[in-house]
Amino acid sequence: MSGPIQISNRLGKFHSNWIWLVTGIFIWLISIFLTDQINPYYLNIILYSGINIILAVSLNLVNGFTGQFSMGHAGFMSVGAYASAFITTYFQAHHVDLFSNPLIGQSIFVGSLILGGLVSCAAGYLVGLPSLRLKGDYLAIVTLGFGEIIRVIFLNVDAVGGSRGMPGIPPLSNFGWIFSFVVLTVFVVERLIKSPQGRSFLSVREDEIAAEAMGVNITGAKVRAFVIGAFFAGVAGGLFAHQLQFINPVTFDFNRSFEIIIMVVLGGMGSISGSIVAAVFLTTLREALRPLQEITQVDLRMIIYSFLLIVLMLTRPNGLFGTKEIFDFLPGKKK
């Protein structure tokens, strides 16, 4: 019986992997053939929604699945943004001929994103190793302080523009790259949570004492989740920088971290699909309320935005999906 079971499991994994691959191909077909037909204003909203999905899902790995409370995600985003932007602007300024070749230019861009993510990884490890021994409010304060320290450092480094910011970043982000990394982020987090390593994350969230009694290295599990989340935050920062073409330390202040936390809490701490839905909803909500400002001549968007969040959290205190995924609500799905 073990033979047919193993074959069935392999076929299931093969079928599942093909779904991700087909999704990636579909994304690039849209990028090549359809993005030119979309209104640039709406396309920008779609692209920023994709970047926010990466940020929300990666933070959910730490806050939702591992049960920690990090408030410094914008700090890791800024590290990736500045590292990636510095690489591409350097090559653009000193090796213009390389960017004249689309293949080489795109390779430099992807390499800069990965390197930015790795630098964010290193920052996540340096911060996470000592601070993740803390819990609750103490951990939140430490991670918030880290985010502000990073922002102040970039504010005073002239090599990356200092308080003036970094202009002239090449516009290399597009629908294909942003949503390819969205798929990669969701794929990695989803597979990680279903792996033995992911089970250790969940055990830490549920009961640290019991997890430690069962032999789980609690600090190691927290740091690994923190580092993986920091990597994808850095990648999202690089995509954001090359989409906006200008970054400033003010862009990555604590308000930005709070926005990402709101996406995670609203969608459900422990729900990947919840983070996706909340990221898209909150990104589009502000722009959907923009016509109201033109009518009233007063910017009431943040008031309505905050009011809707309060109502949603009062009616759904565990978020839109809680710890479930959207597929769990389909008819015929076993509870």
C-alpha cells in the first residue's frame, strides 16, 4: 500500500506545483499583452496593492503564524529599498551601456532585489537574535525602535541622499516582476507553514513553554521567521523604490509599519488569504475615497478610513478570516 500512497502524494505535489507555475506564466502574459491597455492610474493602484501583499504576508509569518509582535517591518522595507536602489542607480550612472540591453538590465534589477532582501535578512538577524528573547510589549518597543534607528541613519547618510531622498531610480518595476514576487512570497510562506519548520512556528505561537518542553528551539524558530519575513520586506522595498522612482526616509516611518500591521490584523493573524484581501482593500480604499475630497474640499479620507477599521474590528475582532483561509469558507469544505 505504501507504493500507491507515495505515488499519489507525488502526483498531488506535482499538480500543486503546476498551479503555481501556470499562475506565474499567466502573470507575465498579462504584463506583456494587457498592462498597456490599463489606465495608468488604476495600474499604479494594482502595483502598489501587489507590493502591500508581499509586506502583509511576510509580516503575518512573524506576527500571525509565530505569534510575535513586530512593529519594525518598514525598517526592513527601507533597508531593501535603499540597497536595491543604490545598486541600480550606480550601474545606471556608471555603466549606461548595460541598461541598453534589456536582458542585462533586468538581470541587474532582479539581482539588486535579491541582494536588498539579503541585506534586510542580515538586519533582521542582528535585530532578531537579541530582541526575540523578549515578549509582548517589550518586543514591539524594540522592533519599533529599530525601525526608527534605520530611518534616522538613512536620514544622515549623504551617499543615499540623506534628508533629500534618493531621486533618479530607474523605473524597472512592472506588473510581471511585482506579482511574480507576490506569488513567490505566498508560495514560500504557504509551503513553510505546512512544513515541520512551520509547525514549530505554530507551536511557539500557541504555547512557548509546551513547545520548548517538546524540544523546539524557541529563539531559533522566532529568528528564522523574523529573517524570512525581513527578506521579503526588503524585496518589497526594492520593488517599491523602482516603482515610485524616488525614496525618502520619511516614507518608511512608524506610520508605514502601522499600515502593514493593520493589514495583517484586519485580514486575520494567521491567514495568508486574509492578508491578501486586506492589503488590496486598504490600498484601494484610500483612492476610492479621493473623489469625496474633491466634493467637500476637505480631506475626510483618513477619518472614514479609521472609522471603517473600527467598525470592522468591533464586528470581526479576529479579522476577516481569523486563522482560516478563503478556501475554508467554500461550500462543501470540511470544518
